[in-house]
Amino acid sequence: MILLLVESPTKARTLKTFLGKNYEVKASFGHVRDLPKRELGVDVENNFEPKYVIPPKAKKIIAELKKDSAKAENTILATDEDREGESIAWHLQEALKLKNPKRIAFHEITKTAIENALKSPRHIDMNLVSAQQARRILDRIVGYKISPFLWKKVAKGLSAGRVQSVAVRLIVEREREIEKFIAQEYWSIEALLKKIDKEFTAFLIKKDGKSVDKLEIRNKTEADKILQDLNNADYIVEKVEKKETKKYPAPPFTTSTLQQTAWQKFHFPAKMTMSLAQRLYEEGYITYHRTDSLNLSETALLSAKKFIAEKFGNNYWAGKILKYKTKSNSAQEAHEAIRPTYADKTPESLNKIDSRQLKLYTLIWQRFIACQMAPAVFDSVSADIKAEDYTFRANGQTLKFNGFLKVYPVKFEEKELPALEKNDKLGLIKLGSLQHFTEPPARYTDASLIKTLEKYGIGRPSTYAPTLATIQDRNYVEKNEQKRFIPTEVGIIVNDVLVKNFPEIVDIDFTAKMEKELDEIADGKDTWQKTCKDFYIPFAKNLEKKYKEVTKSSFVEKTDKICPKCGAPLVERLGKFGKFYACSKFPECKYTESIENGNNNLGIKCPKCKEGKIVVRKTKKGKIFYGCNKFPKCDFALWDKPINELCSKCGSILVEKGKNIKCSNKECDYEK
């Protein structure tokens, strides 16, 4: 018997369908070893030696896998092909005490891919393992060293992370840009013209032959002056340009572009997109979903060509194999972009997957097929129209050949102009001015934040989704009504503390440089110990200095309120979920009070502490949530409005979710 080890039971089930009876496929259910939860777990005095432990939930799995590997002739490690997968393979080797196990990797779970992988096994790539180990150790050092500093100097329950803190900084700085923004007024001039019975709109672009800048017409007075100048003017066509323009398809998906597009089209959070993609990969529908490569295999390219020609006709194929170049220097070209495992497996042919999986599969399939299709062709017309000393321009375009748009719809505007010729005299229907104001920078969405992180080289395909989830889970940012990120009061304060005292931790360039160093470790050009040492020595020295310099009183605000328990003044302190009133005599007097008043009491007993009542509270930006009035002693909080009823299935409190009543426990599916 040959034992094949993978991470998940779904992946194991899919692989079993391709392998013979002499193969046993077992799952490790993710990581089998990790750093201990309640201690640093890194010996900084002994070359940063990590102390790995087997988590309680993995002990039974390891015991069973040891028995299986003892019976097996050979054990093959078939974990995912990225650094994390390589790391899991190494931890399995160590935990199971395997001697020289074979390692195979594949981009897709298909019979051909598995057979090819089994023909060319290799050893575990320790460079990849070292890169992942360095990331884990650096993240642990930052989290376990700065978080206690925040607890002692700012408030209990706060935390910091190497990549997450940079993401929070981006959101905080964007919010401050918006707050400082002063809108500028500007005006545009447009003419509604006609030739015979065909009407069209032209916009002012020049005055005296010079381009009119977007912000040049600053107020109504200036706009009215132009309208006055054009009173009784003749509108004569000065120039007509006709040309054929082409719109080319986008490249196939990488992890970040898939997350961005899934957000833009379906409002899928990055974490959901990755969860759905994981299932699609493990069930054999798509290639590996954590990638920054745009490479496509020759087999995939030829299968796309064949499908396009047979389904739509040769004129819809691009006419040549299109290969896309990856911009990222760190991308591994041996990997592939995200694509369907079979080009001819259309979304319509799938009926065994849920609706959200189908949406994502459809998106991936369409993008892959489209990337090998002919461009869309438009007939474009541009006409310059002279009126006194002013020039207007009208643009039009009509679709001539839909090309890749037949498969991958993209929004575009068709606007047909009348047949215009030079020196045509046009009729004026209406001349008008429009007032505009410049807009502040937009708050980040899942898509734009991931795009920015990728642009700056912060994080890698495997880290984007966890980063976005973490900064929300820790109450550093939240989403407003438009599903855009805004920083919470806690997030702003923690960010400011880190920027002031640990600037390198939240520095974009420094974090990007660390990512490059991790890439060099993966390429065998550097060692993980040196990278950890170079980071830790100055970091530890600065941390020691800041413990002496920063005082907790910096984060306490005086109020005119009096403690009802001892008569001392109350102060505002910061907690994990925002500010609250506390007695200035703490710890002698431990009186605390929620800043919200009692009028918002829902009359529901707190299910966590059993003493307080649930009250309506607001974040700094006005977003409503529901928390215990015994805060900060009790940190119970919900975004959804609770009702005075417990779940009959798990005993958690029920909440209103739109028109439905659901369980507040995320792991419970009760609904009524």
C-alpha cells in the first residue's frame, strides 16, 4: 500500500477517484504543528530556533497517520504547491518521523496531472519551507512583542501584526485624506446639436486653440461668460476622425485579480472568494487558486483554442496563442494562472455545486476562455466642432464585432453620431453649463485594498484574504453602508501609536522589503536566520526604549463627570471596543460605565456575563452595534440586532438578519 497525504478530506476524496486500489489517501486537516499559543515559541537567543508543538486537535490525526505510514511501503506528500503547502509537507515529515518521503506537486487535480506528478517525485524544498518559517517567526515576534506593549500602555485586548498593521495604516491615512479634502467647484459646457433630425451632445474642449482644463471654469460667472460669448454662434464641423478601435481581453486570473473581480461583480469578501475557490480546486474544477503567475500550460492553451473554434468559429479565436507576462518579480512562472481544469466544462454543464461556487467558476471559466479570444472591434468617430473661438468635441462608437465580449461581458457605451462631414453646419438645440465638484479619494473596498497591497508588494497571494479578515475581526476597521472600509476609533489610536513608536512595523517600503527578503530565502539566496536576526536586533532595542518612554496616561482623557461610587472624577479610557468611562482612582475604585446612555437598553440580559444588559452603541463613524452595558468588564458585542430568544439548536442568542431570524453563532446554521 502507498500512502498519499494531503491537507483536506475533500482533496483526498477527489484524488481517490484517480488512483488505484493500492493507494490510500489520507488528510492532515491542515497544519499538524505550529508555534505554541500561549508563549513566543521562538528562542531569540539560540538563532531564532522555533519551538513547534502539535495542537490538541491534531494529536489524534497524527496518531492515526503514524499507524498508516508504518503499514505503507511508501509515503508520498501531496500537499499544495505553494510555500505553505511545502511547510505542511515538512511538518508532516517531522511529526510522523518519515525517512526520506517522496514529495509531489501539481497545479490541478486531474488524472493526467496526478499521473505526471507521480512519475517525477522530488524531495521537500527546504528553501520554500525556510521562507514560510521566516514569515511565521517574524509575524510571531511582532504579534507577541508589540501586543503586550499595547496592553500595558494603551488598553487590554489590543494587538498588532506585521502585515495587518500596514493595511490598517492605509485605511486610516485614506480617512484622513478624506477629512482634509476641500471640494473644488468647476463647470463644464455642453451643446446639444443636430444634423437633420439626428441629435447628439458635444462638450467644450478648447478656447482660442488651447485645451480647457477640467478645473479651468471655476464658477457660474465664468461659465455664463462663455455662454454669452457663444450667443448666436454658428456650429461648424471642423474635423472628423473615423477609426477602428479594438478592446482586448484581460489576462487570466491571479489570486488578487480574482478577489478584486469577485468583489466588484458579486460583493464577495476576499475570505469568501478564497473559501469558494479552495472547494473548486479540491473538487477538481479549477487549478490552484493561490498564485501570482499569468502563465498557462500549452495543453490548456490548445484546449481553449479548440473549444473557441468549435463553439464560436475560427474568427472568434485570437489567431495565435496569447501568452501573458507576469509583472510581479516574485511570481513563480512554473505555476499557472487560475483557470478551469477543462476548457469544455462549461458552467451550464455543472449541476452539483452550490450557487456561489457556480458564480465563481463561471467567472474563472469566462475569463480563461476570453483571454484566448479575438478582441472586440468598434467603429469610433470623433468630431471637432468650431463655434466662434471655442471648440467642442463629440465622440461616438458602435460595436462592429463582439469578439471576447461574447463570453466575458464588459460594460461599454454605444453612441452613434450622425454622418458628419467637414464644414457641415449644425443646428443648436440647447447650450448649457453643468456645475461639478471634485470628489475626495474613495474609501477602500476589498478590491481596491487588495490592489493597493499588491501594488506596494505587501503580502502574497495567500495573505490578502486573512489580512482583510483579521483587521475587521480585531475591530480596527469596519465597513460602512457602501461596504467600504473605515477605521474605528480603536484602529486610529493603535495606528497612531505604532506610527509614532514603531514606524518600521507600519512602513510600506519596509514591509515590502521584508517580502522581497522572504522571496530571496525561497530562492535560496538568503537564510531565514539572518533575516530574523536583522529584523529583531533593532526592533528589540527600540521596544525596550519605548517601554520606558510611553506612559498609559497619554491615552486617558479627563471629563467633568463624577464617579457615583467614590466621588472621584471619571476619565475616558480606551478598550478593545472603543472608549468608556472609568474612575480616575483605578485600581482602588473599579467603577466603569458605558459612554452610551440607558435609553438604548434593549432589556435583554447579556448572554456572556449574565449580569449586564445589551445596549445599542455606536462606533466613532456612527455605525450601530450591540454590546453589554458592563463594558469593559464584559466585551460581548454583535453587529446584528439581538432578540430576547436563544437558539434551540446551540443555545446562542438569536439575531435579526434582514427579514429572517438567525443564530448569532457563526458555526450554527439555525434559521427561522
